Amino acid sequence: MDEQPTRKGYIGQAWLVILLSLVYGGALAGVETALRETIAENKRRETYDRIPVLVPGADGDKTREVNQADEVIVADADGNWQRVYLAVAADGAPAGWVLPAGGQGFADRIDVLIGLDAQASTITGLYVLDQKETPGLGNFITSEALFTNQFAGKSADDPLTVVTTDPISGSHQIKAITGATISSESVCRIVNRTLATFKQPIRRRALQGGKATAQAPPGPGKDTQ
């Protein structure tokens, strides 16, 4: 039996698969690049819509006015910078903060919004802005209010831990979603890491009365303070 034609056929099919993969991959990358600004703008609008829910007493219109007039930027000790949203009450007084955060989940990246009080000492709310976790399991981090509602009232200074049983009252424990422990742990890890890095810069900004900075986001090694 002549194996040469068969081998050539396999090689030809392999190159076809590679070529199609490159074409489709390039097309997807092009679409993502073209839509990047639109996606970012949609997330920004959704963030403003959620601020009055994440921070009690915040006025949506006043908050939008303050933040769109001037970016609020904080930076950690290593010069890593982060845009945050100063939640403002109707009378113009600072009501709290909303901190965008993100990290790896079980299946893909998870983006969340963390609400904090005016002193950045207490979590006032949590909202899952974007996720691609397993349908019917991990994606319940978005739809199950019983999960996200647990974060409100937790201290920003106590790292959160995930448990599969009912959490101890007054503790820093978060009960995992049944069948989605890894996704639940991912959300807590994102919150813990983000607060550990940026709560002190936000507190320093709060001591300045929430004053924003008009300068462009700093590069690596630069500080906005």
C-alpha cells in the first residue's frame, strides 16, 4: 500500500487548519481592536449606573459630573496607578468610592466594581461588571444577589475567606456559590488583592477631600500624590 499520497493528504489538511486558524484568529483580533473603545465606554456607563447602588447616599448625576470633569487617580507605593470613582452625594459631599478591579476567574477574566465608604474602611457593595465563567455554575456570581450581597458591610482591612457552609455572623467569611467554589474564591481574591494595594492611596485621597488630579495617568514608577 502506498502511504505517500495519504501522508501528503494529512500534511495538506494540517496546513489548511493552520491557515484557517490564523485567518479566524486575525479576524477576531481585528474585531476586538475595533470594538475596544466601544466596550470600554459601555463599561464606563454601566459603572456610573451602578454607583448609587454600590454606595448608599451617592447621587448618580452629581457623581458623573465630578468624575467626568476630572479623573480621580490613585497610585500605590510601587507607582502602579488606578482610576477610581468618587461617589458624591446630592449636596456635593463625598459619599464613598467605587474601585474597578479584575483578575483571572475559573474560565476567564472577571471584572468587578467594589463600593467603599468615604473613609475606604468598609465595603458598601460589590457588582460583577463582566465575566465569562461556566454557564449554570460560575456565572451565578453575576445573577445570585445572595452571593454579592454578602460583601456589603465587610471591613476593608480584613481579608475575605470563602467557606462552603454558613458563614459565622460578623466574620469576614463569604459563602461560596454551590458548584462554583473556584469562581467564588476568584472574586474574593480579586477584592482582597485590590483593597490591599489601593485602600491606603484612596484613604490619602479621602483626607484631601476627594480632590481629583487633572494630570494624565502616570507611567511606571511615578506617583500622583
